[in-house]
Amino acid sequence: MFSEEFEKLNSAEKDSFREVIQFFLVHTYIVETEYDFIDNMKRTNKMYLFAQRHLELLQEYFDIAGFTIESNPTYGVFALHNLLDTNRFHFDPMTTKIIFVLRLIYDEKRSQVTLSSNVFVTVSEIVQKLITLSAISKKIPQNVLRDSFRQIANFQIIQKQSGNWYDPDTRFLILPSILFIVTNDQVTNIQKLADSDSQSSDEEEDDNHEETDTSSFDPLV
């Protein structure tokens, strides 16, 4: 039983158990490695190692509340899923678009990575991708970018290097947890929608025989 196994833990392990529980409930994902931008190297996440050692006990705890933990050692991610379909968090439309774009960028860059599995992206690249996909039609206010990126980082999907959340040159590390919040099926649907929009735009342009110059468009305020 859970209570019996929990009591076998020492005092420090019980504290770590509570810490991991709280982290799961707030952040949903625990990733295996964290990136040290100062030393430019990965560091093992101690919380991930603890969850790995005590996964069965953690699962027993969450089972009581209607949650399950998905473990994917290939990508080094633990994901907490709500089985009751209640009290789910809903991202606002702009944050949702950014998350989808992060997944597309992650797939594109990961296919180009050779010596490192780290996928970095700048705010400018993200916004440009939104423009390319016709996901935005006007400048994104700084506070909207800031709030969206902060929210995404809170869910362990990106890790910020330094600088303001909305600066074009600010760099993020996209964490492998992005693969779990946006599924492969969703990516396929996004690409189909983008192709459909692109085709519609081309047909409309042919009909109107007009072109719009977007080279001077600055998406950032």
C-alpha cells in the first residue's frame, strides 16, 4: 500500500517526494536535463532522477486523485495527465498558436541537428513563423509576448537564456516536452491547414493580380 511504502522513505526522501508532487501539479512536465547557458552544457535534473527512482510510488499517489504519469525515457520526459477530464488548463489563442509554432520549429531544427540534440530559437524566429503561417495579421504587443512565453516556460516547454521575454534576439531552448503537448496528429492537421491557406492565398492572388509587400512588416512593438 502507498502509506506503507511512503513510510519506508527517509526524511530527506519524503521532502523530495513532496517537492516532486508539487512540481508536477504546477508544471505538468519534468524533463531529464536542464541547460546551463553560462557553461553551455546540459545538467541532469535531480528531480527527474528522483521521479525515475520512485515512479511506482508517485503513480500510486496520483492514481488516488485521478492522474497518471507518462514516462518517456527516450526523450527524458515525465508528463502528468488528468484522467478525469476536469480542471484542465486552457491556453489563450495567442499562446496556443505560439506552442504549435514551437512544435513545428522543433521538428524542423531537430532534423538539422547533428552533434547536439539541443534546439534553440529566438523570439524573432517564432514571430516570423507565425507570419509565414498567417497565424497573425498585426503586431504582437510586448505584454502579450511576455505573458505567453512566461506561461509556456512555466509548463516546462521552453527555457529562456536571458533578456526580456519579448526582445527579438532573446533565445529559448525548446524542451522535448513540446512533443507531448502537441501530438504528431495535431502537427499533421496544422500542416494541412497551412497548405490549404497557402493554396487559397495563391488562388486569390491570381484572381486579383496583386501583390502585398510585407518586407517592412515589424511584428514586434
